[in-house]
Amino acid sequence: MEQPVPLNGGVGGVGGVGVGFRPELAADLLAAPSAVDFVEVVAEACFASPAARREAAAIARIWPVVPHGVKLSLGSAEGVDLDRARRLGALCRELAAPVVSEHVAFVRGGGREIGHLTALPYTLEAARVVARNVAAARRALPDIPLLLENAARTLRFPDDALDEGSFYAEVVARTGCDLLLDVGNVYANAVNAGVDPGALARSYPLERVAMIHVAGGAREHGFYFDTHAHPVPEPVFALLAAVLAATGPVPILLERDGDFPPFAALAAELATARALARSAPPRRSPPPPRPASPPASAADPPPGAAALAAVQARVAELFTAPRAPSPADVRPFAADEVARSRAILQRKRVDDALPLLPRLASHREAAARLGARCVEASPRAHRLAAVADALRIAAAAAADERLAAEALVDGLLLRARFVGPAADGSVRPRLLPFIRRERLPGGRVIWAIKGMGSSADVRIVEPRR
């Protein structure tokens, strides 16, 4: 099998171009492993699926694998989830990961799971919170580089005291970590704020950029979304070229999470990114990182953390409340921004749930419409929200004769692995063995059988008629 040849040494020995590894891309990537120099896996997908974790371990024999976290909540004023940090550290060790990345964002507040990477206010208080949480998380991670990714912004905070680039300069200075610069997010934030994307990028500490993400997006109702489900637009590639002119040829990763085109189209985008990196000037040695400030203990949170925690709790409530708040209730935030964020969150709930229903998801438009109605009518579960939403969607689809057969099979497989939803909407992994049957339209009967333990395999058996 032909092996990839990295473009440059990069961070942690990773260089060249990579792609987010997704099941839809697996066959094409394995057929042409030299198309990329490394791959990225979503850490939480490995936590949720034993099969995905085994797959990540297998592909680590072919490419360097970068675990990418999305739920550590490094920006949470209530503190980082140390259990998640320990699980992330264990995954890094299992994959012999050369580098790991997470977001400068919060995903929970006031005990509520938002389910969406929410950007922080641009304040010194928020930068101090990130520094404390990074220090706590690093104690559970192996001694490899931790890269921090900038977030797209759908909600502006009225108490911003810094501009975007200065805020991230504070973050890298206080944490000692380098940046994973998402140029798609920089472009989205610039377009939505009505500023020049190149000027916004130049305000970042580009000398501290160690890796770059690039992805496609689309404009809806006058707002640009970094969707990860569209081709990379030319202005984003132009911004990538401008950033590389300042950073030199750092590793570049293409993100694609949905609406997968023929692999040749993604290969062309990877080739464009590779060509831009090759044409970039040599990378100058970055200045040595400034030692991070001594972190505050959990009992002694940084100044301003309590006020930030209250703000984050309020945002989490606005985003996840079952009923949309009135414009008066969202103050001091902008009503249109809260409404947009809620819509993004609901769409993301459907996007997260449908991959757990692969047969039902083959009815793409009908399943998406049904999923939207289900999540709109139910609050987000505090734990395993995608599973809880998938179970609700499968139950609703079973009542539709066009979708019933696929929904019943998908629902049976989920029930084999999970218990619930409970009265509060939560689900939990099923530890005990499971054996149950389902009668499909037309009279067919199938059985699902699982052994002891939450990670035991589930078999589908269809008796001969």
C-alpha cells in the first residue's frame, strides 16, 4: 500500500494536508492513502461508538491521527469536565497521537448542555478562565502539543473589551498553547461583522498558528454559516493563501461533515490546499511561548469567573429552552442573534441524530423534516442528547408507513445499546444483555441480540420464514 509523504515537519511531526476521517470517506481514502498526510477524528465519536474507536486505532497504522475534541468546554467558567479530559488523554495514548486539539468555546452553562460550540465574550476574564481550564485539562493529557481552535460567532456579547485577534493573542499567551486557526471561522466572523477577512486574520497572533482548518460554507438569510457541508469557496482559499504567506507551510486540514461529493471533488480541494502550502514562504521560527500564568485552583477561580458563569448560564437557557424567548426576555442580547443560534442548535441536533439512524437517514428530506419537528417539540437531553433525539425520531417515524420499516430496525438497534428515554429525556448505556424482536410491515420479524456490557456487539437475526 502506498504511504503518504508529509509536506513538512509541522507540529508534533504532522505536516502536509489532511482530512477529517468520516465513514463516507473511508473507502476512497483507503484506496488512495497518499491523498492525505494525516487524518483527524472527532474524539467524542470515539467515546460514543466502540466501532469508531476501533476504526481510529486501525487507521492510526496508516496515517498520524489527530484527536479533535468538541465537548471539553475549555471556556466554561464552571470549570472543565475532568472526566472528559481523562477520556481524551486515554484516546490520545491509544492512538499514539502526535497532537490534540480543542476549541476556545463553551458547550455548557448553568448545568445545561448547549450542544453547540458557543464563542466566548472577548474579555480578559474569559481568557483567564480558558487558561485555568487548559492547565487542568493538560494534567490528564499526554505530553503532546494541545492546539486551541478559534470559534465561529453567532452571538455577540455586550461586554466585549477586546477585538477578536487580541482575545486569541491573550489566550495563547496565557495558556502557552499554539493556535489551530480555522480560516473558515475567521472568514465567517468577518463577513458577518462587515469587516475585511484579511484584516481580521492579520489581527490574530499568526506567528503562533501551528495548524489550519479549512471548510466550506453558505450564506442563508444574509448570514454566512461555516457549514462543513459545502465546497470551500474561493474567498476562503484566498484567505488561506494570505494566512500561509504569514505563517509558512503549516499543516492544513479539510473539514467535510455532510453532503459528501464524489471523492475527486474533495481531492481537488486537498490539492489546492497543498499547492498553496507549497507556494508559501519558509516558516520562520516562532518565538518561544511565554510561560502560562500559574493557574488558579478550582477553589480559587480567576477574577470575573462567577460573573462569566452567570452569563453562560443565561445563554445556555436562552439557547435550549423549549419555547422561544420573547425579544424582551433576551436582553441585553440581540433577539435575531438568539433566534439564529437556536435555529442552528436545532438543526445540529438533527444532524447529530440522523447518523445514528442510517436506514431512516436514507430518506434524507423526509427524515430531516421529521427530525426537525421532533427536536423542536422536546428539550435537549442533558446526557447522550443525540441518542435521545434519535430514539424520539425513530419512534415518530415508525408511525409513518413510508418510513416505518427502516425506523423500526434503527430504533431496535438503538434500544439494544441504550436505555431510555427516561421521564427527563435522558438515556444511558445498556450494560445488561438485550434480546428483543420487532415485527416489520409485511410481517417480517427481526431480532436484536447483545451480550453483557455497553460495548458488546449487537447482532441482527432474521429467522427464515
